[in-house]
Amino acid sequence: MSFEKFSFENKEGIYHIGFGLNETKSMTVISKQTLEELDQALSQISDDKNAKGLLLFSHIPGCFLAGMDVSVIQSLSSAIEASEGCEKGQSVFNKIEDLKVPSMALVDGICLGGGLELALSCTKIMCSDSKKTSLGLPEVMLGVLPGFGGTYRLPKKIGLTSSLDLLLTGKQLKAIKAKRLGLCEYVMPSERMLEKGAEYLFKKDADKSLQDSFTEKASENFLARGVIFRKARQTVLEKTKGFYPAPLKILDHLEASFGKRRSSYLDSEASAFGDLSQTSQSKALQHVFFLQDEAKKLDGKDSIKSVGKGAVLGGGTMGGGIAWLMANAGQAPLLKDINTVGLELGLKQSSLAFKSAVKRKRLSHDDFERKQRSIKPTLNYDGFKSADLLIEAVVESMKVKKMVFSEVEKYVSDDCLLTSNTSSLSVNEMAQALKKPERFAGLHFFNPVNKMPLVEIVRHDGVSDETINKLYKWVLDVKKTPIVVNDCPGFLVNRILAPFLNESAYLLEAGVSIEDIDKAILNFGMPMGACRLMDEVGIDVCVHVGEIMEAGLGARAKANKLSEAAVAKDLLGRKNGKGFYLYDERGKSTGVNPDAEALLPSKKISMDETEIQMRCVIPMINEAAMILNEKIVDSAATVDLGLIFGIGFPPFRGGLLRYADSSGLDHIVDTIKKYSVEVDKDRYMLSSYLEDLVTNKKKFYES
Amino acid sequence: MQPVYLVNGKRSPQAKSGTIFKDIPAPYLGDYLIRDMVESSGIASDDVDEVIIGCVGNPAKYPNIGRVIALEAGLDQRTSGYTVHRNCASGMEALSQAFLKVGSGRSDIIFAGGVENMSQAPLIYSDEMTDFFMQLMKAKNPKNKLKAVSGFRLPHLSPIIALEQGLTDPFCGLNMGQTAEKIAREFGFTRTQQDEYANESHRKAITAINEGRFREEIVPIIAGEKLDKVISSDFGPRGDSSVEKLAKLKPYFEKRTGTVTVGNACPITDGGSMWMVCSEAAVKKYNLEPMARMIDYHFHGLEPERMGLGPVLAMDGIFKRTGLKLADMDLVEINEAFAAQVMGCLKVMREKDLAARWGVDVLGAMDMSKLNVNGGAISLGHPVGSTGSRLVVTLAHELEKRKAKYGVASLCIGGGQGGAMIIENLKV
């Protein structure tokens, strides 16, 4: 018998199933066809009286199985259909478990979701010692749970506590860690796996250590179990603030099914999967998954030369963060500043980022030393001709930046990409300072660079597509998410964030309290309240950005007066310990700042939470529509990607415009019209693009 | 021999051991210098034939530090790298090997230099303790184990200081300071004469620092516990040095009758230095502008207990080999291991009887305005693996500044040797 999705061979009684056959992609996923073919193959094996064993492996180096095809999950249109799909998969995997002969998965590379569930149904798992080998059940990140028996077999194999850690966070384990937890039995060099697999398949292993069996006994005790589940629920609620149903559902299901027979356990799993797959949160998370997946694609990526050496102009927080990024990616950056103080600020920033990785055991001390030392602090342009990519992060002044660029052009090679990390200045204007503007673009990072995933690549009129493509690839290479935007005040993210913050300040001026606003925004799902965010960004920076927006966009971006008044009272935000909130020396918030309160009207108004949310979020949607109209970005997807990764717009809402689509654009347009009368006609000036969508009965994602 | 070009030479700042560089692993005192020169020369990472590094206390973690430095510098993995050891002249030994390889046409681009982190010189278990561990490991059953354990005595734990052992000559049993005392005694140098010499070294070094004369030769290095400090200046020369202050120090090596103190000897130091050595073909191919040409080198041996006079024998040898004379030299570097030892060299160079005793020509009276013009090891420090090439770095940069032609760098070598190298400045 032969199959399309895997190779199938009987070698002296040991059956070999090799995934990734005829696969052109680097990541093999499980499709419906894979399951059907597996079912047939397993029937044949169980019918074969002379069968001795089964080995599952992959022909693709670096990937065992990357899990179920997410588009299959996305296509499920009802809970029943989803549950039925699970049951099919479960029955196939049960067949492996029920084989009379031993089976083993030989995992070399990625083994996630359905891939790991498949491996778990084998008698044993052998992992390769490759750095790429990574095991996990990331379903929770898509708002669902493992539906092919993973919630049943994982706790059986590694115990309840470790399982919860993996199931609730979706975290992935390297081979050594997997072995330590008992998830896999053996770790081997990948080249030896097939040969040793045939031998170790039949190896009898020593019994579990005393400590392991004790831990197991302990979690079987129902009292202890109660504590474990209570604690886990508490942690989940703290982390998700209750916005995400999947982790809670996983806990409910595990607690209710604990100790039950396989069939009822799996029934409960399938039904939980069915329910979760239809939640709006899961749909939104799947949407975000595809946005991200799409962003990783770049035509002809492999033919574009990678950046070998980087250069950063300007130390300081941003420059240091960018130097860290380059050093971490092995691009040994030159870091130039005009004085040692600036250089040391930059090195400090980079050191902080590396040290935090060392603390989390993601980086060895030796590698910290090596990478941090690969940064070359310098006060002159010596060696700049060796750089392939230069990122400027000097003071935010057009005059200075133009001067710097016309100077630096003399010291770099002709192929060196030149970029500016400006957040507020016109990239078009800056390009005029250059002799070769085609190799220049904006490259806007978010602070802190090591934590914020988004990078805006900003085009200008004279930039070449080659430059944009090279930068896109570089951003992917350094493991960030790129979006390409056209030049405009604030580019994409800050331009949409500005009306949000501006409107919050107007609400404060109107007498809504700091606490009420931040609570409403947090309950909407944003990572922090609006006033808190202004403190983080720096109120002075907000004022500066506000001025730029008003100058560039006109009356609808009319800046509030409150922020200015706060700055005049030296309330700058977290950086000087006082903004809308007060902060202690370590930067921890100690409560609302009375000095900020004093600037607000003494007469408070109480506003409905939803009303506050709408007042802050709707101007963002309106501005995003204008951005699409001006073709600043190519699609609603880019807007959503930018806001999720740039400001942490709640992923369970799928992004700003997906949220707008799902709440009904006609309703949003009506609200804007209402506010334009009740609040302010300029700030709520309806975007014609948005109005047209409603007239044509379309959505952002269908235009 | 084909011409051998010193295209570019750089060094790290030098810091007294146990201070700001104490935590820097030795490879990082050299790799970044290569990186710097690769970047500024425009050569590719796979254009380099070889990396040769002098290191005396090669750290146990990096058994062949030359190769480690080649890789840490980001050079292509195919680049060969090795380590050489000629005590205090290891850096010069590295240069001499580069000279022969490039001069003979075998190689076109070699990085040669030296690194030393003397702060990290280890403490070593005594032979008794090592033996104890061996017995313990060999013992297979409880009885033998018990027997092995019972062999332990507390004094076995007292460590051997590797640095101290390394600085003691295995033949004459004297440590380096005692060899300096010997010269001081035999030549009749007083304590004050030595202190005056040392004070002058500090004065010259401080003047050089204040005038920024080291700016071109030093590449700033990242230091500090968090690796967020940039150090671009030497940490050792004292602006407040005076003969009176030096006079207060107690003799270190011969407590009662001695004249050599830590003040008129060089301090143990951390630092690195590097040269990019190229053939004529490489210079043309990459359009390089060499700083200097390496004329030749010479090493010579003498009695270990008077190792400090090594520079005289080495200079005598190189002058004979090249036909050049002391008078042809615009600048002279004699490494300042000890004040007494440099003073001894100057005496042998000019006095006929002494010259005859060591079988050398009378080289002539030293024009003090040409000697160690920017200070020496007494003030700047002596990272032993690096100094041999560091002297040439400082010499070449100073020749360039003065638009002068010839310079000789020389040093005494523990174990009873001397080394010398003559270069010709091409940036006149």
C-alpha cells in the first residue's frame, strides 16, 4: 500500500511511517487527508500478525509535524462539526495507542499541536538533540484546546502540574527539557534516530524514580488536586483578566474528566473543543494567526542578501535597543555617538536587554559577553564602510537628522541601506538630504526594542522597491513583525494612537476621572489604561506628537490643553516619577497623582464604561479609515497587525478593524455622527471611506 | 625576503591587574582590535591567512587563544590561528613569525599581536592535593576510598600562585624582581636613581595622555560588570607621582637590603595589542596605506639571572644583521620591566668593558630624548603576552607623528633572553 502524505514501509516487521513526503513547504501540517491515510495504514498494521513495531518519523529536517492545518480549524462552522472532527482524529490516534506492538515517534524539529498529540499516542517518544527540536501544545493561543487526545495523554505521561503549564500557556520545550519532564524517553543525534529507534523501540526501561512516583501520587490525591486547580485558575485570571475563555475551559475539562475512562475523557475534550472553536475570541485569534503568517511571507526572500554588519547612529535608549537587536542577530553593530555618555547609555540599554535574557536562562553568560562585546562603541566613522544597514537614532530634529545623513553618506559604501528611526518627522523631507535617496527609508521601532515586536518600514517617494524588500527581510531576520507604510504624520501606529490618547485627555477635561477612564480601557482589553499609557510614553512626548498631528492633519487632530498644562507643572510621566500617577524610585506606580487631579475639573461627571470606551476607540477607527483612504497602508489587515503588535490592541478582538467589522459599521457611523453633534464636529468628522463602506454595505475586510 | 608591511597597529588601553579589566576574558582584549582593523581596511573576513597571538598565561578555558581570537573577531572559520609563547616577548614573537611568513611569500595578510589578562592568572592546587584527587578517583571500593581520604592534610589546600611561579626562573631560582636587584647591586644603582627613573616614566606617560598621543593607537574597549562602560585611556600612569612618594615604598623582593620596589618596577597589567601584517601584493590588492615596514628582528639569549640586560644583546644582534646603528634610530623603546634593568642596559650599551663582558659592540650613549618618549611599562604597565607587539604599536604611531624614519623596540625576556625589532615609518 502507498500513500500520498507519508512514506509507508515494512522493514523486517517494523513499520516505518515517514511524514513530509512530497512536501514542498518547510513545515508539514496534518490535513484531513493525512488522518484518513493514517487510519488506513494503521488498520493494515494491526491486521498484520507478523508486525513487530511502528516508527513514525519525518523526511523534512527541522520539522516532525507542525500540527493541524489552522485553515481546517478556521473552516469549522459549528461546534458539532468541530467536535466530530476531533472524534475522527481521536479515533485514529487511539488506533496507535491500541496497537499490540510498540510504537515510537522519532521527533527531529518542530513537533506541535496535533503533531505532539500523535507522538503522545505512541508508546515512546525519541527526540533529536537539534536546537530546532521543540515540543508543545499551542492550541490555547488559538483560543481552543488540543482536540486529538492531548489533554488526556499529556497529564498521563508527565503529570498534572507540568501539563497545566504546557496546556495553559502553549509554551514549547526543547529536547533536554522534554526529557527531564518525562515527555520524551530518549534524546539522540538526528542522524542516529532511525537506526537506534528500531533498537530502542523494544528496550525495557527502568521504573520511575521514587520522587517521580511520589509527585504523581500527590497530584492524584483529590485534595492536592483541588489546590492545584484553584491556584491555576487564579493565575489564569490574573494573566488573561478573563478575556480569554480557552484556558478556563481547559481547567474545567481537566478537573471534570480527571481519572475518567479514555472514551468519556475524549468525549469531554471533543465537546470542549467544539464549544471553544466557535467563540469570537478563538475566531479572532485565528485571524491574528493568519495576519502574522501572512506578514512572514516575502517574494524572493531567499535571493535577497542578508545584512552582515549593522551600524547605529546615536546611543541612548532607542539606539542602544537597536544595537542590542543587531548584536543579538550576529550583526556586530558599530554604535556611534558624539560623546562617551551617549555611548554608555546605549550600551547600558543593550546590556539590560541581554541581562534579562540571561536571567530567564535564554542566554548563557558567555553569549552575553560575546554579543554585547560585538557592539563597537565609537566616536568617529572609522569602519562605517563595512556596514550593510545603518539605522539613525539621533535627536528628533529635522535639521540635525538631515545634517547627519548628508555627512554619513560620505562614509558608507554605496550599497549600505540608510534608515531613520524617526517617529514623528517626515521621511520624504529627510530623503532630500541624501544623494542616493533610493536606498533610504524610515524604520520605526517601538520602545523598548527588545520587547516590542513591531517595526514600521516607512516609504517615501524616491525609495526603491529593492530597499523596501531588503529592509522587510532584515526585520524578519531579527524576529520582528514588519509592516510597510507610506509617509504621513505619525505613520500608521502613532497616527491611530494619537486620537485615542487625545480623546482620553478631552474626557479628563470634561470631568471623567483618571480611574474611570483607565478602568474602562482595561476592561476593553487594552494592556494598560489611557492615562497610564500617556505616563509611559511621556506626557511631553504626547504634547509634541499632538502638535505634529494637529499641524499635519488639521482641526480633527486639535490637541487637548490638559497635557500641555501637565507638562507646565513638570508632570512628564513615569520617567520623572510623576504624571497622572506617582511612581517610586524603581518606577513602580504608587497611585493617582494629586497634582494631576488638581488640573482636572473639580466637578466630576460619571460616564458609562461603554461610553468611555466608544469615545476613545471610535476616533481610532475613523482615523484608520482615513489612513486606508489615503493609501498609507495597503489593507485593513496591515492596520490590525500594526495595532496589535504596536500598541497591544487586544488580540481576542482580532484587531481594530476586525473589531469594527464585527460590531457593525453602520452602528459606528451612527455613533460618529452623534458625537459630531454632541461632542465636537471636528474631532468626529466622519471619514468618507467609512461612510462609503456603509453605503455599499461592505466591511473593512471586504473592501 | 619580500618587504613586510605593518599596515595598521592598535592596542587596548592597559589597566593595572585587579582593576577595571579584571573580568574581561583574555580573548576579548584582542578580538575587537582585529575587528576594528578589518572594518577600516575594507578587507573581507575570509581574506586573512592567519592569526598569531602571544600569550604567556594562556587561560585554561581557551587552550589555543590565537584560534579563539580569530573566531571571536568574526573572521572566516577557515582562518588558521595559533598561539606563541616567548615569555615577555610573546607579542614580538608573534610579529616575528608573521614577518617570516609574509616575507617568504607564504602569507599575504596576518594578524599578529598579544593579549594578557594577568588579573585572571589562576591559583593552582599543590602536587600533594592533585595526587590526593587522583587517588580518590582511582579508589573503587569503600576501603580504598577511606584510605585515600585519610591521606588528606590541611596544608595540601594552600594554593600555588601561578603568576608568582611563572615569574620565577626555574634555573637560577630568582624571581624577576630579584634579577633586577642583582643588576642594581652589581652596577651600583641606588634606590633614588631608580625612583627618579620611574618618576620620569610616569611624567612622560601622563604628558602623552594629556596631549592625546595615544588616541590613534588605542581602540576603546567595553568594560564594567554590566559591560556598559567605554574605556579609552590607560589605567596606571600616575599624575601625582613624585620621587618623594616613591621613596616611601618598601623594597618588595629583598625586604631588608633591596632597592627594587613596586614603584620602580612595572605593575602586572591587563591589555592587548595587534598588528595587521601584509605583503606587497595585499597592500596593492586592497589599496592599503601601510604605516611602516618591518625591517627585521632578533632574539638573543644570556644568563637567566641577568635577563634584564637582554635588550642590549638583541639590539647588538639586529644592528649587525641590518647594518643599521643606534645613531640611525630616531626612537628607541627599551621595555621598562624594572628601572634598574633599563639603567643596566644603558650602561652596557655605552661602556666598553661591560660590552666586552657580554660580547657585544659598544652601541653608544643613549640620547635620552629618543628613549621611551611616551613612558614605558613602569607607568603604562606590562601585560606580558602583549608588550612585545604593544611596544611596536606605540613606536610606529610615534614615528608617524614625528615623521621620523627608524625606530627600534626591544625588551628583556624572563628566562634570560632579549628581543628587538626595527621598523621604518612609511608615513613621512
